[in-house]
Amino acid sequence: MKNKFKPVIVELRPSKITPKGVGVFAITKMKKYTKVFEGIHMEDFKHMISWEEYRKLPKLTQQKIIAFCVGTPQGFVPPDNLDFNSLSIEWYLNHSCEGNVGFNNRGDFVTIKNIKSGDELTYDYRLVESNPKFKMQCSCGTSKCSKLITGVDWKLLTNNPKKFQFMHPYLKKTSN
């Protein structure tokens, strides 16, 4: 019987970006445009938790949604089976204004530059987040740090070809 395991390329470790939190780290080198994870596909946006549904949920579940789910003006993209107890590793990607991961045209997470073993994998949340109520203090520490990330910042990135290239297809479609 042939070994069918995929090579292990990432692991969770303590993050410097998110104090007392975890991040996703490369344990091998990766070339630019490498697909790292399944992402958020257009189909996923058809199964959102609406704002009305969100308001009816217990506070703890609301907190998890705000902390982990991509938001839109219509609602939130939830985890599979609405289960926060079994989130896959890509849910732990932290934000960086100069992230090294973005989205391909299918919505999968891909590297947007060459990655070294030991690098924390991050993406710019503005490449997908469009919840108009979203606000987050940024602590990425990069030279181009925006300090504050909002759910309307993605509109500014549509004029930046470098960022737009790796923007989620849902927002690319919305911007047309």
C-alpha cells in the first residue's frame, strides 16, 4: 500500500504578532504561488450566518464569529458544520499589513512571495474582510502597518495592483 500522506508544511506555534496567541508557521520552504490551504470559495458565501441570525446566537458564539469568521455586509462565512470546536489550521492565520499569503482566483490561500522555514504565514485581512462594522487594532509591526484595519479598507486596495491581484474573488467581483 502506497503512503498517501501529504507532506507536512505548516504547524501552529506561539505568535509574536498576537501576544498570548498562536499563528501558522512554515516548516519548509515554499515558492511564490504555492497553494497552502483550501480557502473560502464563492459557494461558501451562499451559506453565511446573516446578521439577524448572528444577533440570536449566544454571546460566546458571537465572540467566536467576530474573532474567526470573514464578515460581509450580509453576514459571516462560518466554519464547516458551524463547528468552532474543530477549526482547521488556516483559521489561525493572523493579519499582517504586509502578509505573505493571499487568495488565488478560486479563493484558496496561496503564498504571494517565497517563504522560508520558520516564517509565520499571515495575510492582509483587507483582502477579504468587508463587514462595515469590523475594526481591529493592528499589531503586525511592519513598516507599512495601517494601525487600524476596518471592513471598508478593501475598497482602498482595489486601486493597488499588487494587493488586488491577491484579493479574494468575492471582493473582486463586488468591486466591478
